[in-house]
Amino acid sequence: MTAIEYRYAGRSGLVTGAEQASLGLATNTLREPVFFDADLERPLVLREGLGALRSVLTSDLKWHPRDRVAFRAWLEAEDRRFVESLAMKSATARAELLEVDEKLAELDRARAKRRAPFAKARAAYEARALGDSFELQKVLDPVVTVHPDELSFEAFSSDQSSYARLAVRHDLFGAVRAFECGTTNVDFSRALATHVDRMRSYRTTRFTIGPSGLGTHTSSTMPGVAGAAVHEKRIALPDSWLAGFLQVHALMSMGLTRVQMAPIDAWSIVRALARRKARTSPRALRWELRPGERVKVVLEPWDTAIELSPESRHHGTKPMTIRTWGRDRLKTLARVLPIATRIDVHLAGTGLPSVWLCDLGDEASFTLALSGWTDNDWVEGPAKFDLLTRRSKVAPDELTRVYEALRGARKASDESLATSLALPRETVRSALSLLCQSGRAMIDLATGLHRHRDLLLEPFVAKSATASVTKAEETSDPTAKDARALFDAGEARIIARRPFSGGHKLSGNVRDGASRARPQIVVDLEGQITEATCTCAFAEKNGLTKGPCVHMLALRLAHQDRLAKESA
């Protein structure tokens, strides 16, 4: 387990006045200094976006056993009464016992009525204490990155099966006074969510991100804002938590099936899910994609069909049927659907994750990435989409140069970095992939650019970053290690290799012990696997739901070796 520590000098919150309000987000003082100060002219977009982010942050839809303490106590009392009644041989004694029980029940009802206000207050206190304990021990504060052109809020749900990213461009703000680029965490408590809901469009709101939260705008005597004790919390997370970000961005780089829909279409799906609960299987969204026809979404097991808007048509060449699970997680989009202008759904395949990209106008966007199903979370699930990413080796000095250049530019394409650094484009692509794998960069799905984003507190060291990726590959991804062994032994051969505008289509023959497999993969220009099939039993049973098989990875290594030789 990895212990994530937070220390805030103040608390996040909102202070309202007659004509102006101040919203301050307190940053983690253990991380690099990051600040942002601007006037928010259209607060509704930020309000609903942060509300949806909070919904994802606290979401926990995994199955948990019920607490049956009260039921067991009632059952034991009934057992005692039954045993006592067996000892009563006289009918008169039984009648007297029933009369006493009725009087006791009447007294219990009278006592419960008299104690109702106290019981209500105690329940409210217990709920608040439980919520505070839940936040201190499990809720992971969002990762916030200040870019030269936008603010990025990223968070995983409590069950780690949903990933959300709210991107707010600087255009949403009327005047940006000052900002310092960097990555940090912000104090995002339940109280802040209540304060954010109080934001209104009829008054100007000053929005700040800084160490003291509201401390720069309010009196130091305000409780819980400034002048109070330092707020700290410590959360134990799996060692593979950082890999969750990599899994998400690896999925976004795959060749996904894109479905465009109007916000009213998504609202129809969310409303249908909220109105009733499925009691039998299957509990899936079935996407019916027919070339040139409007897309149809079927809610199973009721077979309720929702035909999407006319602009939502399947532009592929063959009909497809894709099923996605864990659909109740879509309810977290309820806050942003009324202000969305368009929604793009990216489907990876049946049983695989999906990405919902909500366009909130020219100022913001909200991304919700759902794992294949709720129990198959991004952090510890069996699917290893990071194996699909680029795995070429890069020299430490080249990796450091690419990191420093991206950190200075904050966002860039591989082509621009290759030109400015005078490095081969293949080398830059491999370096960017390794930076994403080590938590030092991210892929922006909306623009296709790489952005600098440091998830780690430690300074960047090229050898340490490479070693951490190698260690994670060997410990959590034994398939990659086996693929390397097959390639080093010369068991992977390329049979056919056809280039196209988006990369290469490959067919191969891989000898694995006494058997042989024939993998076929599509590798894009970034060196990532976008499509793959194989004749082995693992691939025929699971497809890509549990990541690529060892033969696909071995064929990709042979292709990368061929590229390196051609470049030389």
C-alpha cells in the first residue's frame, strides 16, 4: 500500500456578498507551489462541472455486504420468546404473557415517539461523523493542474472504477490576474461541494487556487478557513494507484468506436436507469450500430430501445453490436447534461471500457471514463491497457531532455518536440510514452497533445522513472516479461507487414513452447496497439478485456525492432 499525505494551510470554501463572491481552493502544501487568481464571469459551468466531479469522487457502486446487526438482535429476541413460550404449559400463563408483551410494545412506541427529536439529531451527527471519517480515510482529493490555457481537475471514484476530468479553459474567466503552472491537490470536502452549489450568475465570483484557500479574502477569525489548525489527512492506496491514470490514457489512445449523441439522448438513458432497477441479468447497455442508420441503445433486460438523435449515425462499413456494463455510473453525468452541447461516446468493445466526452461549450469539457464493469476497476482490475502503449527503450539523457522541454512548454506535440530538440521522432514518441507511464505526463483526448502533469512529489530523475516503469511491468504485468523472453529467444516472426496512413498492420507467427500462435495487430504511428486478435486460447476467450496476450506483445516487440533497424 502507498500512503498519500495531504496538508492544507486553510480550507476551501465560498464567501458570498451582495455583489461579489469569493471561491478559494486550498492546495496541498506538500506539493509544488501552484496558484491561480481570476474573476469568474460564468460560474454556472464551473459549478455544475465541479458538482459532477464531486459525484464521481464519492461514488462507490461495488457490492458491499449488508450490516445485519439489528436483524440478528431481533432474531435472538424472538428465539428467547419462543423458548419461553414452550415452558408455559398453562393457557392462562400464555395469555398473561401476551398481555404483558402488548403493554411493553405500547410503552416502546411511546418512548420512541418521545425520543424522536434526540434520535433524529443523533442520526444526523452519526451521518456527519461517518462522512468526515469516509473523506479522511478514503476520498482522494482531485489532482489539479494549472496549464497556460486551461485548468484541469482529475479524480477517481471511491471504488476506482470511474475516472473524471474537468477541463476549464481560461476563456471562462473574464480577467486572469496571475497564475503559476504546476500540479497539486485541492481540498475538496463535502462542505466545499455545498458552498459551490451556492454560486450564482447574478454576482461576480473571484476564483482562486492557493495554499491558504479563503485565507486571502476573509478574516482570520472565520472558523475553518484561516487561522485554524492545519488540516491533514493520510490515505492508504494500492501501490498500483498511479497505474490507474496510465490505464485510462492507454485506453484513450486505442482505436475506439465513436458515437456522437445529443445531450437529450444521454438524459433519456440516465432517466430510464433512475426510474427502475434491474432484478435479473443481463444488466447492460446494448449499442446497435448499423451503417448509415441512427444509433440505437437498448437497455437490458427490459429491451427498452432508445433511438438517438438524427445526427447520431454509424459511419462504419459493417454492423456492430457492443455491450457495456456498469451503466449505473452514468448517473454521475446528471449535473453536466443540462449545460452540455454535444456528447461523444468512445467504445472499445464488448465488456471493455467506454469514455464519455461531454462538450460544455467553448469554455469547458467533462470526461468520464468507465472501466469494463464496476468490479473491474482501473487500479487493480485484470485488464492491462498499459501493455498496449509504447514500450521502446530511451536513453536517460534523451528522456531528461524531452521531460524538461515538455515541462517548459506545458503542452506540445511529438512533432514540435522532435523539431525543437533535434531528436528523431521515434525517440520522442517513446520518451513521451515512458513519461506517461511514470506519471509525469498525460494525453489530452480533446486535442491529441501531450501535457505536463507530475503525479509524484519527488523530483524527476530519468533512471528512477525508467526503473519504476520496469519494476511495475515485471511485478504487475508478467505477460510483458514473458513476451520479452519470447522475443529475445527469437520465437516471434513477422509474416506480413503492411503500412497504411495510420501505422502498420502486422501478422505474425509466435512459437510458445510446443504450440504456435498467429497474432494479428494494428499498431499506430505512436507504437500503440489499437486492434488485435490471436489464435491462442487466452485471446479467443477474453479478447482484450484482460489486456493483450503474450503473442500480441511479442509481435509488437518484433515490429519495434524492425523499426529501429530501419531508422539506423
